[in-house]
Amino acid sequence: MNATWNNLQNMLIGYLSSMQTSGLIQRNKFESVCQELSNALQREHQAQQLLNEQSSQLEELSMRLNMHTAEELEKNATISEAVKVSNVFLFSSLFLFVCLFVCLFMFNSLCNSLPVPRHTTLNNYWKQLVGHDIM
């Protein structure tokens, strides 16, 4: 794009120079037009620099966004996995509690159905039921 502006400026300067040489345009008018062309070229160059800077900033923001998105996805996956593990632990604990409750209920029913002599200790009674000491 810069080369196009330079070519256009050179063409116009050549055209104006031939007009100035032939007397069709005054010298101060020629210099004024050349100065305007130079100013326009500088403004175009500044605009191009600003566009390049904005493009670089946009790329950097895009990379940051992608990085944060990846981190967010990883964090969500970790949380999801933690919730799954927590649920498994909770249901396992609940299952063990229910099993323990059923065992205690059955043991209580068994104890209530068997006659226990008053002089028998709990350890002796347990030994009679299962064949070994409690501890």
C-alpha cells in the first residue's frame, strides 16, 4: 500500500512538474500540492502503524482469552470430577450406614430372641453366638 502511495505521489509530482515547467502552474502552487501529498502520505503511514498496533493488541487479547477459556474448562472438569468422587463417597458412606443399621437391627432381633442368663457377660454371650471373643 505504501508503494502505491509512493507511485501515485511520484506520478503526480511528475505531472505537476511538467505543468510547472510548461508554465501551466505557478511554483508556489506546485510546492503547496507537493506538501499536501507528502502530508497525506505521512497520515496514511501513521494510520497504517495504528492499524498494525491494534492488530497486535487484538491478537494478544485473543491469546489471553483462549488461555483463560482453557483454564476455565480445566477448572470445570476438575470440579466435575471432584463432585463425582464426592457423590461416590457419599453414596458409599450411605450404603455402609444402611448395612450397619441392618446388621445392628438383625443383631438386636437375634439378641431379643435368645434367652440370656443374668450372670452371662456380653463377651460370653457374643462368644456363644459367633464362636470367638468380641475383641
